[in-house]
Amino acid sequence: MTSSQHDLSPVNFLAPILSLREEDLGTLSILSVAYPAANVDVSTPGKTLAPAELVPLKGAAGLLPHVRCSAGLKDDASYHLAFFDPDAPEDPTKNGPFGDWQWLVLGLTKGDLTNDDPGDQAKTFVANQVMAHDGPNPPAGEAKHRYVLVLFEGVGEVSKPAGAPKSWLFKKFVDENKSSLRPVGLNFYFAEQ
């Protein structure tokens, strides 16, 4: 399913970062995203998680999502998954240990992204993660936060962000790897406490 069938206006800010026009966001595949161990499915873009749904997903000890992409993947390509919170405070002293990042996984294959077994996929994702998963955990009392997953096809060497994860920013990662990343899928959900 392509994203043109969904309201993507909450993530229109991604278009210039990804070197796309807003209407081109609709050509990307929608990632299927679920947290099976918590019985939480966020495959429909723009879903809002209730506070009770967040409890098992919070923080680095949170459950890994099962992420699938069924459209347009190539057998011989390498894929990279970025998960971030664009609403994290810009002040690094307030945005937790990982800046706006929630997770970064490099070097996935089509087989990894079409795997129907969440446990098997989790092992592969953990083995390839550059930054450990940090589940959604918006600060209490703030407006809803958007949690965004973007899947890239690697079309060249991808450099992981430099420095401590707290200083990593999604936009900077994309800018530094602009010629090596081609966006192919996305999804997002909202969460608040």
C-alpha cells in the first residue's frame, strides 16, 4: 500500500529533508509497524497511542516493533531504518539520552523486512542496530509527539552519525548521507502521556 491513501500532512516536514516534494511522500510505501508482544498495531499512519498502550513500549527496555515493508524492495539492496521523534525538545539537556532518535538500524535486507516472524526479525534488527531501540516516551504534559519511521534503500556507503547518540539528529544524518539514501517507506504515529 502506498502512502497516497493516507493523510500525511503531519509529516510534510519530511519532504525537503528527503529531497522530495510533499506530493511525492504519497509514493512511498507504508511500513507495517506493530508491537506484537504488547498487542499494539500502529500500521495505520497517524494513529494515536493511548497512555496505557505506551507503558510496555517506553524507553530502551521497551519492546521492539515488528516492521514490514512489502512493496518495491529489491533482492540485492541494503536497507536502513530510522525511527525518530521530531517533537523532541531542541535543548539536548531535556530530550533524553538519544536526542531526537529512537532507533537506527543499518544494513537490512529485503528478507529482513518481509519476515513474518517478529522474534526472528528482532534478532536481526538488534544485530544491525547502530543505536539501541528507545521506545516512545513523550514527556508528560506536552502536546502529542510524532514518532516517525523512515525506510531508506542504500545506494552508496552510509556513514553512521558521529559523536554521542544524544547529539544525533535525523536531518543531519540524512544531509550527511544524501547521495547514499533513497527513501522507500514511512509510517508515523502519535503518542502523549
